Amino acid sequence: MDGDTESPSPATPAPPSPATPSPHSSSPSATKRTVGLLGVPLDLGAGRRGTDMGPSAIRLAGVTNRLEALGVTVDDLGYVAVASPETRTPGNERLRFGREILRTSLRLRDRVRQSIRSGAIPLVLGGDHSVAMGTIAGTAAHLADSGQSLGVLWIDAHADLNTPESSPSGNVHGMPLAVLLGRGDPLLLQIGGGAPVLSPEHVAIVGLRDVDAGEARRIRNLGVHVWTMKEIDERGMSTCIREALAIATNDTGGLHLSFDMDSLDPETAPGVGTPVPGGLTYREAHLACELIAESNALLSMEFVEVNPILDDRNRTGQLAVELIMSTLGKTIV
């Protein structure tokens, strides 16, 4: 395990038409109901402690029982090994804990790829958002075996497009999407073998409202498709998420959902790593997840940045479970 200690288990360019995406025949969600549940208790990439307890909070909120009641078979894969921050030093202050995060990401990549090969939809519970490097790299590697590309729907208050040069903090949870697009430190780019994992034209960011200057330039330069909270306010979540799904499923082999719980307003989801006022409402978040389920394109997903230290009686962990249920097909009637 590379000397790491095992974390204990718990006691915009113009978008295409906003029509609903066509179902992808290669999508596990269209043909089977098995989820590979995997916790990644990582907070090395964050600026404050606590997101390492996020996977336990979601489990304690009953994710397994709720999914099984929905008719989903849960293959519980346990936890990915993560280095303890008490036994490590941050190292490069522009890329804090970079080596430890890469080790975890490589482990996660391999386990996600294996889970998809077994016929499951990997459901990764974070942990800070740097876990997306491993999840997305694993799903993309699976599709690459058949010459297909991966589409990503990134629901987040933040773009996570910083590099060590542009980051104001050096925290890796603000860098994963940049790394996946082939930008950033060569150390982290090893997750894709030194090459980009994703193409910008297949990435859709929804719920954006807190962007650093360097990230804004990168969005424009790369041509990443973005739907800000202003657009959601003006045009409605239904229109925006349908457009985003059309982008992420256009000429791809399927969809990965990267859902940061700080995309929601802190009044609704108080226990998150980096809260920002003015986020998604309860119903906007559920609508997004319900439309993702209807797309029949889902290959893998992660729900990240739940921080129980900042939460109120596990409200945010419980909400994560509800949103996971909607993503996997739970409907109102």
C-alpha cells in the first residue's frame, strides 16, 4: 500500500438542442440494477478537515438499505486505502499532499474499472473532490478499451480547474477537473498516463458560482460548457440540465456524474467542505438527478464533500442519499 495506512471502515459555446438525450445502449443503468459502493475517506485535498468522514455519514444515513428497497443490488466494495494526514507532511505547498492523493487516485481508478467490468455502476462516496480523478479515470479507461469517450456532468459551485500556479491555496480538491483535461502538475497527470483523460467538448459544469480568475480564463480557453447559477435562475434547471446532458452524451459512450454537495445552497446542505451562498435548491438538485436517471446514460458517479463536522444531525448525508436515489431512478409516483 505504498506505506499508507488503511483508513478504518465505520463501526460557453452554443449548446446543442435541449431535447432529452437518447438512451445509450451501452449504459449499465439501462440494463441492470447493480451498484458498486465504494468509500474514499479522503480529506488530504481539502483546506479543512472532516470530509474524510463523509463516506461514513452517507452510509449511516442508510444508503445501502434505501437502494436495496428501490430494487438495486448493492455490491459493497468497502473503502479505498488513504494515507493518514497525521503521518504525512504536505510537501509542495502549491500541491499539498500531491503524492498521497495520486496514490489513492490510482487505487480508486483500478477499482472503479474493475467494478464496471463486473457489470455494476460504481457509486463512489467522498471524501473531498480530488477523488474525481480516480473515479473518472477508471470509467474513461473502461470506455477507451472500446474506442469510446466519456462524458462528464460536473455539478458543483466550483469549477475545480485550478493548477498549482493558479491555485490560491495549493489544495488539490480545486484541481481535479483541470488534471482530467490534461492541465496541471506532471505528478497528478500520471492518473491518465500523462495524457488528458477527458475532452473539453464532453464536459458540462452546472451550478457554478465561485470561480477563481485563472479558472475563468481556462474555461474560455478550453471551451468547457458551463451553466452558472445566473443561467439556472433565468432559464430554469430543466432547460439547463437537459442542455448539459446533451453535451455530455453527444458522441460519448456514456455519462459520469460528479456531484459536489456544495452545489446546493448551505441552507439546504450545511455540512459541506466549501459552502457558498446562493446554490441549488432541494428541488433543483432532485430534478437534475431525476433527469440524469431518465437519460439512461449513467456509467458511474460520485457524491463528494460531505463534512459531518459542519453538519446539522447528518442532514447533508441524508440529502446525499436522497439524491443518489433519484439518480438511480426513484420517482415521486
